[in-house]
Amino acid sequence: MKLRAFVFLISICAFSQEKDDLKLWYNKPATDWMTEALPIGNGYIGAMVFGGINEEHIQFSEGTLWSGGPDSNPNYNFGIKEGTYKYLPEARALLKEGKTREADQLVKTKFTGAIETGSRYNSEFGDYGAQQTMGDFYIKVNHLGEASNYKRSLDLKTGLAEVSYTVSGVDYKRTYFGNYPSKVMVYHFESSVATNYEIRFVTPHATVKEVLEDSVYIFQGKVADNGMAFETRVSLKKTDGNVSYKNGVVYVEGAKDITLEHTAATSFKLSYPKYKNPRFKLKNTEALEGVSKLSYDDLIEEHVLDYSNLFNRVSFSLKGQSFSDVPTNTRLKNYVKGNQDRGLESLYFQYGRYLMISGSRPNTMSMHLQGKWNNATNPAWAADYHSNINLQMIYWPAELTNLSECHEPFLDYIESLVEPGKLAAKEFFNADGWMVNTMCNAFGYTSPGWGIPWGFFPGGAGWFSQHLWDHYDFTNDKQFLQDKAYPIMKESARFWISYLTEDENGKLVSVPSYSPEHGGISSGASMDHQIAWDVLNNCVKAAAVLGIDDDFTKRALQTRDNILPPQIGSWGQLQEWKEDVDDPNNKHRHVSHLFALHPGNQISTIETPKLAEAARVSLNARGDGGSGWSRAWKINFWARLNDGNRAHKMLNQLLTAVETKTVSMDNSGGTYANLLCAHPPIQLDGNMGGVSGIVEMLLQSHSGIIELLPALPDAWQSGEIKGLKTRGGFEVDIIWKQGKIIKGQIKGSPLAKGKLKINDKTRTFELNKKGIYIF
């Protein structure tokens, strides 16, 4: 089948229900990496394409390239300060005596994680390290004259980025994509006449070797502070031009067609405690050997088949205006001005799924704060793995939007933290099980951060464990639950069984604790209690599935039921701490004490209406501002409170066009011209939290009932969404008009049963022998 016919067929068959053109496009090249360049990826590598006319710029990062860690400092010990637990009784006694200032000072002095900093490290965080850019390719195009008919685009249907323009009557076109099956990035340049190109690679890291061998450019380098080795290769064998090399520049002369096949690997392996892979170069050799017999058309066909197998599982369209003929940056600005662009909302939803597919595939490194896209050696917050909301939010859409495979790298990363997390739990708190705190790196750092209060958050492992349970709950993979999820969840639960202590009323509380990045020391931050309840509750459910009834199960149930429950405070708010000290005028971006509402399920409008109303009071008090991820989380909160119009208002807020490039953690959140979330700076959590929030508006299943349109806003009176997943392993398609479901179906295992809430009425259902229930 001819390539164009193939791509066309894929698009028509899979997207006949998706009415809007799912394409980001611009009429100018990008001049800024963070706000304008377009992301592509194959799970291993994330690249940003600028689309320059006279010179193309492609920046890329490979997910395992990190500074810091054991090889940067012989004394690196995962941040652990041995014997810190000896100060725990004193901290608890001070809090019991009401000496909060003294307790806070003790924790700040003794309970911080250890890092070594200095000018010899790549990152400001020293031996903690940071995710690293690998470098930049610059491809100079030797043509003269002004460009016309310029267009730069990213097609979400096919996962192809393109640049096209005309210079002096000559047509130029470029196509870029990440091919996951063959583990290569592909950059294709074509022109209507023979053209000369110059290709050079620039990296901030030390050069070990740079050569051109048999039309393959090879660069080997190392990270300065830890010596981590890496290699990137680009094959130029598929060109009709002549290839030569001199002084670090690859020259291609007289080419109408060039296909650059790009791969990269590092000496890192996600394996505690050494994190080493000495045979990493073989990955590049094998990848390029694997594509040596594939034509460009073969590569693009392989990519589109693989990509569309995931992307096409979900389609989403809303009745209303769509301005797909307007450049995306202009479209975004118009949306904020009140332009009712329903197509932009569905585009944003599918863009998040595109980013998930591009950045997180089986056997690749987990996405970090920026996904797989990083252009710095000292990026904001180390481009690391934050456990107090950010990393979890990045993976919220994985199960919901039928991308369970894309969840796997995060689940593997969680598993890698268990052993160092046990050491940290023992040395800091003399506790059983494992924990992580706010900041986690590629090298098993699970200790508290080096600053208080932001760095103190032992709840991270419990929250991570929710993702393990969810992966089972959405897939019904009992083998996964038994072999991987339950053992990790159990160890996290054992930490809380050890750490929680009785208060004056006999209730179990978390002492000492801090609500994430907000407020002072407490004798029980509500989020800690809610996370502990969640992981213990999930362990009880998992044990029931696996037929386990032992001493741990009984202890988990007893502990869960004795944790201090969510409290309602003096002005009707859900308390953020055990102490009733919430400030109704505080607009802080974190609303951590609503974890029990979302992503937890301890609070609901049906089962606990008073607590749900208290959550509403707290949410109203915090307001609609915040950083990008904060606005995204609020979409999910309001959806769980069944307030579709408020959730949609928060989606509007999330899609606020942001043009500043400064760092801000207060009320500057929104979306850049390339639709990446502005924290600011760039963070992927807002994109993914926005996708999750859209799903929560249209479909919820956390209560054990599949609830359709639980928070439908007035703006979305008619539409359809197909392929969403629910807990219990079901897949749901729905079509609605004038706010009411008119048609739909549920798919799953033959004869599977469940409960369905449709148009405010609850019914039971059973799938037929083909695994389908039509309503």
C-alpha cells in the first residue's frame, strides 16, 4: 500500500467520529524552546523541533541521562542520615507539650536529607543530580531567498510533526517522528531540487569520541560530575546525496531526500544500588542495524501503526465551534478572550494523550516533571520525580484514557524505590516498610528533602502505591497484583502502621507532619491521614482479591479504621491539619487536604455529603488561581463535587495563554503557545491533570458505579467520547445530546457484571457472551 493512501486510510477509519482536525499548527518557526517548539518522542528520547527555515534546530534528551548519584560522590548515601530516628520521640514530645516552634526547629535541624553541593556538580542540587539534556542538532539548509507558504504542524492523528515552505520556487518539506518499535527518532528532509545541508551536534557535556563511520555519525560523551557515559548515533545512509565529514560537521551535498535515523543510550540502568549498564552502546548498534533494511516509508508505516494502535482507542468530540483553521497560538489567545472553541478543548485532551504515548512506553524511563523534554543541565527542580502531586498527576490519564501500557515505566520506577525507601524509613523514623519524600531522583533518593517544610513528605510511597492498585483495578491483571503491586503496597502500608501514633483521643495520627509545601509543623497533616487510609484500604481490597487473610490483613484493617478521619473546622472547611487553624483568606496553590476527594475516594457527595460540602468550602476559599498543575487538580476536584460548570471554568483557567518565561509558583499558571503547561516554567503535570479532569467530568467509576456525565458543563450539551476505561476493566462509549445520554455501550470480559448510573438512574448490567452491553 502506498504510504499516503495508508496514512489516509488510518485517519479515516479511526477518526470518522472525531470531527475536529487534531493538529497543532503555526505560520512561523519557533524561537523559544519552552513555549513554542513542538515535542516529539519515542518513549526513550524526547526531542523538541523548532522548524527554522535556514537552519533547523532539534534539541533532545534521553530519559536516563542524569548527573549526580553514587558516581558523583563516593559518600553518596541516598540522602540518608543514619540514626536520625533517635530524635523522633523528642519531636513528638515537644508537639505534645505544645512547643511547636521548638519541634519545628528540631525537625529542620535533624530530619533533612543529606546532599553535597558545589561548583563541581552539574546541578545546583549537587550529588542529588538532575536530569540532563543530551544536546542539540543544527541542520543548515543552503538555500537563498525569502520563504513563503510556511507551515509548522503536529498531527495528533499520526504523531507526525511537519515543516513546509517554499523558497525561490523550490518546495521544502520535513517530517519528524519517534518510532518506538525500532527505537529510533526519524527526521526526514526533502526538496524539489537537489540541496546541500550541514549538520552539527552541540552538547554541554564532555566529548569522548566524535566520528563519521560508514555514513553514521557517532558521538560519545560523558556527564562531568559523575562520568555517566552516553552515545548518540545518526545514520545518514538513506539519502540520494553525498555524505562527508570535517571538523565536527556532516555535509550532505546534492540531496533531494535525506532520512536521519537517530538513536541514543546511556550507561544508566534502573537497578539499585549501582545503576550501571556497561553494554549500553549495543542498544544503538542494534537499533540502527534493525532499521538498515527499512525504507523511510517502512519506518513511517511502522510508526503510524504502532502509534495509532494506542491513540485511536479514544475519540472525543464536542458539538460547537472549532477554529482549526486558525494558528494554534492565536487560537489559544482567542479562547481566553471568550471564544467558544470546543475543538480546542478536544485538541487539548488528545494532546495530553499524545504526550503520554510519546514520552512513556514499556521498558523506558518514567516521565519526569517535564515528561521526556529537557534542554538544560540544571533544569527547574532538577526535572526530577516529585511525589507530593506532580509525578502522580502526570500519570493520572494513563488508565482512564486506555493507555495502560504507558503507565508501566512509572510502576517500574516505583518498584526501584522500595529498597532504598526501606533504608530511609528505618534510619529517619525506625519504621518498617518503605517511604519516599517530596523529591526523588534516578538514584534511589527517598530521604526527606534538604529543606523544611517542602522536603518533608513521607506520604509519597503511599500515594505512589495507589497507582499500582489502579493499574490492577483498570486491567483486572491478577498476576500483576499478586507478583508486583500487592508486595509493594503492603510494604508501604507497613510504614504507616509503624509511623502512626495514638493521640489523646486514641486516634492514629501522623506526627510530626507537614501539609505539602504549606503551613507549619503539625500533629497530623490531613493528607498524611488520607493517604495512609487509602493505601491500607487498597491493601485490604487487594488481599480479598488474592484470597489472603493473615495477621497483616487484620492489622491493616484495624489501623485503617482507627486513623483520625477528615475533620470539619470552625468555618465549615475541611481541615488541612488536625489543628483547626485554616485561614479562609489563604490562596495557596496546594490543596492537599482534598486528597480524600480526588484522587482518593474517602469523600464523596453520596456517601459523605457533609465532608464533600466541607471540601467545597475549602476549595471556594482557595479560589481559582494557582500554578498550572494546581488549576488542573481543581478541575478534578470540582468534577468529583459534580459541579461541571465550575470544572469547566477551571479548564478555561488552565488554558489561559501564558507568554512569560519566568518561574512563578502562585497565580501565573496556564498554557504556552505549544500547548505545554506553564507551571510556569514548563511542567507536564498540568497537561495530564487537565486530561484527567475532562474524563472526570464525563465518566467516573471510583465509587464502584460507572457514572456517566457526572459533571457535564452547560457548554458541553452535546458530544461523544469513545474508548474510556473504568475500574473493573470496562471500556465505555457514550453519545449525548442536550445533556442526556442517547446511546452507548460497555465492553469487557464476557458476562461481567456491574452498576451503571445513566441520566440520574442507577441500574445493574451484564455483558453478553461477546463482552458487550448496549444501552
